[in-house]
Amino acid sequence: MRSWVGTIVLFLTFFSLHSALAQPKGKFLSTEFKVGSPVKYALSYRHNPGDEVFFPDSTHDFTPFRFLKRDYFPTRTNAAGSVDSVVYTLVSFEIDSVQPLKLPVYLLRKQDCTAVYAPMQMIRLRRLVDPRVKSVILKSSTNLVVLDTQVNYPLFFIILLMAAVLGGLIYWLFGDAIQRRWRQFQLWRRHLEFRGSFQRYLRGAADPKQGVMNVERAVFLWKRYLERLEGKPFTTFTTKEAVSQFPQNPQLEQALRETDAVVYGGVASPQTQESLRILRDLAGRTYLRHRQIILAKNS
């Protein structure tokens, strides 16, 4: 009897958690499409203003479609909540008469991201040839047709070979420098993205309503950035474990304890923004150290 009661309670809990999440709305902006021609699909989601929402990007599997681009629209907020929306431009080369698409929206949680799917939508293929035609009668024509100039394949392959040799020579002479510049550029771009997002959360820490949430997001972003930079699982580290990775920084422990007190206590203090600046500056020094490592390997 107890096992049945436990099963029912677990089921009701599971159902309530999933039903509490609103379902995104997805819709094709046309009723049919042609093979190889772009088709637009709109995806929108209404949520609480404090929720962090992510839409699928080019890395998502849009099968049977292929991703071309996406256009974001500004968040609209009213008494009913906030609405985020995006329009995808897709293309398909499949010849199925009806082709489905079902996309998710991701909600950032404390531990992970939750995927909430929109209802599956269908779009019909517009055929250019009538499938009912069983046979075609060919008509002969004796009129002369002027042919285009043929491609000089020997010359084409010679040019292709010369380009390959030239490319190999350039890579042999400057390959290390090119790779070094590319790694430096990737490192710089990621750091620039980190600083932009972190600064936004740092300023938001002074907000009386959203301050605690902004502090939590800033600390999570900082851990994720260091995790990718250092190759260590900072998102699973305790405060003590994170501090042990930077023994030369005595201010780090106090800064992390201050942010932990804000996140778990729910009340920010005048010292909160200064603690976030300590985390930001530490990430900056770690970035510069890795940049010097790249330079040293290729010097």
C-alpha cells in the first residue's frame, strides 16, 4: 500500500513540475515550400520576466531542415509576463510530401537547462512536377543549338595544382603564426563576451529587486568561463576547492564567501559589487596568463 501511495505522489509531483512550464509557440509562416527555397519558422515563448531563456542556434539539429539564419526580436514585457521570439530561416532538400519540425526553448536553472518543446508543426512540399503524369511524350527538334564554350580542364587542373602548392608553401612558412593568431583571436573573443555579460550582471547587483539573481548569474558565468579557460570543473567546485586553484589570490575566498551569502541568504550588501569586481579581475589575469602561454609556445 505504501509503495502505491509513493508512486502516486511521485507521479503528481512530476506532472505538476512539467505542467507549470508554459509551452512555446512555433509556426511556419507559410503553408508550403519548394525544395531548396528558404522557409521561415517563428518561435516565441512567454515566461516570467526573471527567467533566463535561450533559443536553439546553428548547432541545433533542425532535421529535415537545414539552418540558414535566425532573427531575434526584442523582449516584450507586460502584466502577463515577458515574451521572447525569434524567426528562423530554414531550407530543406528532402522530397517528403509533409515535413515536420519541433523546436525547444531552454530555461536556465540553478543546476542545468530545462528544454521545453513547442508543438510539432507540419509544412507541405510544393511539387513542380505533377506526380499523376505516368508518361511523357518527347518532341524532336532538328534546330541547331549553340553550345557554350567547353571548360579547359587541363588548364583548370594546372591552376588548381598551383593554388594548392602555393597554399602549402604559405602554410609551411607561416602556419605556426597563423595558428597562433587564430588561437589568440578565439581567446580574446571569448574574454570579450565574458566581460560584457559579467559587467551587465555586476551593474544589476545593485538592483533592489533583481540584485540577488544577478549575483547568482554572475558567479555561474565566472565559473563557466574559468572552467573553459583552465579545463577544470569549476561549476562543481565548492568555495574551498575554487580558492585552492588560486593560492596567490588572498581576496578570492572572502569574495566567494560574500557572493555565497548573497545567493543563499537572499540579501545583498554594499560589499557585493566589490566582491564581483575581484572575481572579474581574477578572470582577466587568468586570461592574460593563457595568452602569454600561447605566445610562449610559438616563440
